[in-house]
Amino acid sequence: MTEREAVLQYDSKDIRLPMVEGTEGDVGLDINRLRAETGMVTLDYGFGNTASSKSAVSYVDGSGGELRYRGYPIEQLADECSFLEVTYLLLNGELPNAEQLDEYVEGITRHTLVSEEMKRFFDAFPKGAHPMAIMSAATSALSSFYQEHHDPSDPQAVRESGKRLIAKMPTMAAMAYKKSVGQPYVYPRNDLDYSANFLHMMFAIPSERYPVDPVMAKAMDVLLILHADHSQNASTTTVRMVGSTGVNLFASIAAGINALWGPLHGGANSAVVEMLDHIHHGEGDVASAVTRAKDRNDPFRLMGFGHRVYKSYDPRARILKTFADEVLETIQPDDPLLDIAMQLEQVALEDEYFVERNLYPNVDFYSGIIFRALGFPTRMFTVLFALGRLPGWIAQWKEMTEDPTTRIGRPRQIYVGHTKRDVKPIEER
């Protein structure tokens, strides 16, 4: 915190706004007293210039192309750590030592089963239900099994709620998928690590063995790490906003899942595959699609290139490019959409039009490719995003509930409706 301040001049009066500085990044103006002193509020569509909190969970440097969790560069975490190590880091602030990690992994592994009663809950959905609808509902329903852990002010309750969510979310995601394809649910296996266990529950069937390829499991683990947190995005802010009411963690996470479902947020990697399919069945070749994308008068857009935050190469995309190459080399799928994707990647990395505008392939482009190569249907992509983002949501929610300055979220508005008027008798309307 700094003692510097900015001065807003209004109606011959100086309004002093304290400046709030973090360890790096944006400097904020504290406007908590603005309405009380002037009768005015700020108007900021999409909250693009408004910080709703102070946070130590993750740092995004859009200009420099950096992402760090608790100070650690994402490149190092993806190379050196497992997803559960990163989860521990986000929730506790520090990376675990060997003993702490073993205890944490054991605690997660022993809670991967869901109650048998939940099966009936999944069975009640129609076969065509979207997996995100099932995941949101199942997360809320999960709270009913752990009502003793609802109090946000009880540290033990928060720890147990977080543990169960992280342990059971992959199981529920796999159940949602199995429901959609009419296959029997597959129970978790405690002899597999987190990502390998999830792949097994997704793609195994009771009638035959399903050996999990270590390359696939590693790629899955890295994908989850790269999605674990990304500052105050729409779904994370939703989790914080809902949590500010004092509701339990399960309900807050369910709200985050619904926010992530939006095509402008978590649906971006699904849009990549839909674009590839459009090119395959419509344009017929990459060159024509690129020509259309460069034409300002053509509504066609290439999805998965450039990023709203990163003005250079998305650091997560740089990591995933290597894994995309490894996965495709291992599987060698006969898939025309993936062939198109690789051609588009080459264009985006070499064509002056894309390079000059920093329209590099982003995390959604590569995650969409890898998810498809691993065998996930497009409708599951956003569920996979939610699995990765879960520890970040929990860490942000926990930080919010422990912050003594937290207040219930209650944005103001600029009213533009009718002024006061009288109701006329019905015969006069």
C-alpha cells in the first residue's frame, strides 16, 4: 500500500483518491468514498478498468506474455510439477515438500468415489443433456452430501469441501460423458494418478482393459495445469461474487461452471474445432479460409488466434505446441480437421499478416487440437476447462472469504428507464 493519491476535481472540490499498488502490474485508485463524497458512481462496461479485489493467486502480464501462479512461471510448473502439486500451491501459497505432497495426493485419491445415490441423479438426465449442464447441477447436488462442511468461516470445512471437489470432479465429469454415450459408469482407480485415472474413467469399458498411454496422461496433466487460474476472468469473478454472499463453496463453484459454459469464455476451444469443421466442409482448403479471414468485409473469423490479454505469444500456447506435436506423433490420427489445424498453425507463425498483428495460436487453439486427438467429443471441452480451473476457483474463493475487507458484491447502475409515473385505470390504457 502506498500513501500516494490522485485528485479528482469536481464541482470546485478536490476529491482525494488513494492509490493502491501491488507488487507489480496495475496501480489502482480506491474509489470507495466516491459516491459518498460526490453522489456519483463510475460506469465501466465489462469492468475492464475496475479491480474488484487484491489477489496473490496468479499474475498475468499481457504485454510480456507471462503467467505465474503464486510467483512461479507457468513454464516451470508445467515442466517440473504435477497438477496436484500445482493445486496444492494455489490453495496453500507454497509448493509442497515430498511428505506434504504424498499426504495431499493420498487425501485426494481416497475421495474420488461419489455416493452410489448420485448415480440415480445422473440417470435422471436425458441422454442428450449437455455435460456442462450435468456438471453444474451435480456440483450443487454434491453439497447435499457434505452439509457439515458448508460454513465458509470454518477452515476445516473449507479444506474438506475443496478436497472433495478436486477429488470427485473428474469422476462426475466422466459420469456425465458416459451418460451422454449410453455406456456404464467406470469407477475410479486408486492405483492411477489424477490425470491417468480421469482418462481411464472416460474411455475404459467394463468388458476390456484400457491401458492409459503415459504421453496422453502427461498431456492431460499439463492441460489442467495451464488452465488452473488466470486472474479475474468472468468465471473466477462469478465464483467470488457468489461467494461474497456467504454461500458454501459447492454453490459458488457451480456458479463458476455456468459462467465458464459461455461461448465467449470457456467455449473458445470448442469454437476452434467448429471452425476447423467449417473449413473442412465449407472452404475446402486453408488458403481460402486465410484469405477470407484477412478480408475486413468478410464476417468469417479464424478462432484460436490472438488473445484479449496477451499482446504477444500466449505462454500457455508455447508449452502446448510441444505437447500437441507429441500427442499427434504418438497417436497419428487419420483426422482431416487436425491436418487443417496444423496447416493453419504454420500460416499463423509465418504469415506477415498474422505476425504483425500478434495473431499467434493461443491456448484454445492447441487445447482444442489435443482434446480432439485424445478422443474427447467437442461438447466435453468446456468440462475439461472446468476441471483445470477448479483449484484456481477454490483458491480465489478462499482468498476472498479470508479477506476482512470483503463485502457482498453489489454493483451500482445508471438508471435509464422511465421517471415516476402513475398507473392509469385499465380502461384508459
